[in-house]
Amino acid sequence: ESIVLRKPFTNLISPLIEEGRFVQVSASYIINMQYVRRFTSRCFELSNGCTVPLSRTYANARSTYLDYIFEKET
């Protein structure tokens, strides 16, 4: 069984992005930054071993993640 949502993806994820723990890394993916194990210029690796591709369009997700880490440590 599938659920069909008739809203743009950006509208659906905006509450999560505003919360501060999530970041959009491509047109179809958001990640919870609490579960990032490491990242490269091309992807984020999560604590469960999954890798999520990082689109060039969302390259600023790396700096958003670094800001999140530094804010969390202070």
C-alpha cells in the first residue's frame, strides 16, 4: 500500500529542516545530522552504514553539518 501526497517535497520537509537536526542533501533526500558518521565531498555515511549521495546543488549541506557539529559542542 502506498501513500500519495500532493504537496511539493520542500513543503513536506520544511518543519524538519526548521527543527535544526535535518538537512537536505539532494532533491529527494534529507538526513538527520545526529546520525552522520562521516562525510565526503560526494556523500554522507550514516551510523547504520547507509550512504546518502550529496548533490552538487546541495553542497552547502556540508557547511550546515559542520555548523551543527560546532554548535552541538558549545
